[in-house]
Amino acid sequence: MKEAARGMGYSPWRQTLRVELPLALPAFFAGIRITTVTIIGLVPIAAIIGRGGFGSLMNAGFQRGFRTPITVGIVLTVAFAVTADLLILLTQRLVTPWTRRGTT
């Protein structure tokens, strides 16, 4: 595609905006999704150093031997990660309509 754009007389700047950026967007969004979900999954660990969050619920449950706060912390963390992932996926689909398959 890059060679075709160069053959059609695209300037380097126009080639970057019209060809290379659209080709890179799916990989860019995949990286953002993975990073976001990983960070959300690691945030409860911050409770170990006293920073609160859903991890404080889990720590309280572990310290007291009470499973409900542990379950609530896990469910909220997973729900938050899934919601963030779906929002990024929706954004990706809105920004890159050319990557969807056509109906046949």
C-alpha cells in the first residue's frame, strides 16, 4: 500500500496520514486495550502499600477471613476492566470503520 501511495504521487506527509496511520490504528488500539486492562488488574495490588481502591476491600476480607469483601473487590475490578475494554473497543470501531467485515 505504501508503494502504491508513493506511485500515486503522495507526499511523505500525506502518505503518513492517509496510508500508514490507518494501517497502524488497529495495532495501536490493541496495545491500548491490553495496557488498560493490565493496569486495572494491577491496581488492587496498590492496597498493599496503603493506597486504597478495590484492593483495600480484598485486604480487609483476607485479614478478617470474610469472603464477601474479597468477592466484591474481585467482581468490581473485573467489571471495571471489562467496561474499560469495551469502551476502547467501541472507540476503535468508530475510528476504524474500514476494519469491519462486510455482510455477505
